[in-house]
Amino acid sequence: MSSFTNPDKDYKLWVLLYQSRDHVMRVRENELQNFGISTVEAGTLYVIKAIGRTEGKVTPAKIAKGMIRQHHTVTALLKRMEKKGLITRIKDPDNKGALIIELTEKGEIARQQSKNRDSLHRVMSVFSEDEKDQFEEYLFRLRDNAIRQSLEIPNIIYDL
């Protein structure tokens, strides 16, 4: 017997989650547009700063891990951010094949500006503090389970 209790309910929840994410992202994108950055860039600036504080050297691999993203996706993002003047990619003197990522002054200013999260506070204002705590717990559980599930999916290579 299947362990899925109500697949229609699961699908409905998935649709609601997707729609909510899409619209919350749109609200946040509109806010960040004032600072010339996207939500992904704002998150990346935050992760770069956090890694720098705790680990010193910031590498694309550490950023990918911190953002739960594929390395190649982060590499492309970092190239775009460098073109915008938000970061610099410097060859690591201790490891010739590696890069060190640093925020530029422009990147640090954008990171500071992105701390303004009024749009998110307005969106989340529909919840009480207790509801936010409970919702956070649910989202952590959902995210962690989705990560576990995605790791179980084999990488299939098709011979074309």
C-alpha cells in the first residue's frame, strides 16, 4: 500500500507553495530593483559575507553549498555579478586552480541596502509570531525532506 495519504492534497499544497513563492519573490524583486540587484544577487551577497566572517576565504564551492545550488549555476551567477561590479573573482595564491570571491565596495553597499526588508515584513504580517515559528518549522521539515528526496534521484545519462 502506498504511503501517500492524499495525492490531490499534496498537489494542492505544492501549487500553493509554488504560487506563494512566485509572488513573494516578485514583491521582493520589486523592492530590490531600487538597489539594482535581484533576489538571487542579494542572497549571494549575504552568503559571501557570512562565509567570509566564519571561514575567511570565500570560494564558489562554499557559496554553492551555502545556497544549496549547483556549482555551475553559482559560477554563472558570480560572472554576472562581477560584470555588475558587485564582486571580484581573484585567483587563490595558495591554490592556482581556485578562485576567491570578495565583495566590492558597490557589492557591500548593495548588501547593506538589501537589509531593508519592508516588503517581506508586509507579506509576512498575515502571521502572528507563533504562527511564524510554526511555519518556519514546517518549511525546514519540507525543505530537508525535499533535499533528501532529490539526493535519492539517480543521475541518468542517456547515450544519444
